[in-house]
Amino acid sequence: MTVDHAQLSALGDATRRTIFELIASRPRTVVEITREVTVSQSAVSQHLKVLRESHLVRAESKGASNVYHVDPAGLAQMRAWLDRFWSTTLSAYKVVAENSSEELK
């Protein structure tokens, strides 16, 4: 499984990471997000557009507002991609630990 480079790029921006983390803590509207960050509502909307297009968040209409949620499918795709590296790293660590253990005997 490959991760969409748009996801990595989207989270490469500090403001978007902050917005994503706010949404990850609980679903929020644009107005709620704007209260928590130091950029304008228009800028928040642009950041949300990038996060939506990269499948990290999704919008749900609620009356006149959109409530933003983490997109589980997009996040699962990114996690699966990252887990590959974690598994490789753990395997390499095991080899080093076993070799070190043998050297201590």
C-alpha cells in the first residue's frame, strides 16, 4: 500500500497539523477551529480544503455549518504505510539485539 504524497505534504504545514490535531481531538466547525489558531477563517477554510483533498478529514453538513471529522479511511491508509516502516525497524532492532546478546556471552 502506498500513501498519497498529498497526505504527507498536507501534514508538512504546521498550521494544518494543528488544525488536524484539533479535529482529531474532537469534531469541529470552521468557526471553532478559527478560535484556536492564529490565522483567519478564510485561511482555515483553505487548510481544511487541503486536508479534505488529501483524505485526512471529511466534512459533514450540520445545518448551515460543516463539522469536520478525521477521515478514518485516509488515516488508515497513512497508518498502514507507516506501519511498514515500523515493522522493518523492529525486525532490524531484533537482529542487532540478538547479535549483541551473542557477543556478551
